[in-house]
Amino acid sequence: MTILGFFYWKPGLPHEKVMECLGRRLQYEEPEGANMLFEYWPSGVGERTPAVVAGYDMTDLGPMLEIELFWGEYFDITMLPAVSAEDGIKMGADIMQHIAAMT
């Protein structure tokens, strides 16, 4: 399953903790069962701009919890399952057919 992770700096995180976090990132390896598809560090400021956006392919939800626990000291994290637009269109068509068949 594809999981999107949005990592927002904790409000009021001191500069020293940001530097500590960057140091941890240099040595970090994803947990088993989590294959990172991409990692971006968007530029921008404000509460609504994530510091990191990452995509993962996961075998189950265990790695998601491990990522949240590992990085939770620095970030408020939102992890969401996602489908591609192509798969979403197919799923939507199947759902519409199923609903039509029920009426």
C-alpha cells in the first residue's frame, strides 16, 4: 500500500533540536517493510507548509507507526493511505457501477 507522510515541525521547536533532527536524518534508515518512494523538503514557511513530504510503499501499517514514533519528537506527522489518480478513477467507476446495480 502507498502511504504519504506529511511532517510539520513541532511548534516552538528550538534551533538546536532542528539541527539534531538533521543529524539524525543523515544516519536514518527506513524500517523494514517501508520502501521510501520519494522524500521532498518543500520550501516555505508557516504552519500549513510541511517540512517534509514523503511517499512510502508499505507491506502493512507497522512501519508507519515506527516512523511516527522515531520522528515524533521533532514533527507533527500525518500519514495517509493514497491511490494514484489512475487507480482512483478505476475504483470510482467500479463503485458507480456497484451503486447503479443496487438501485
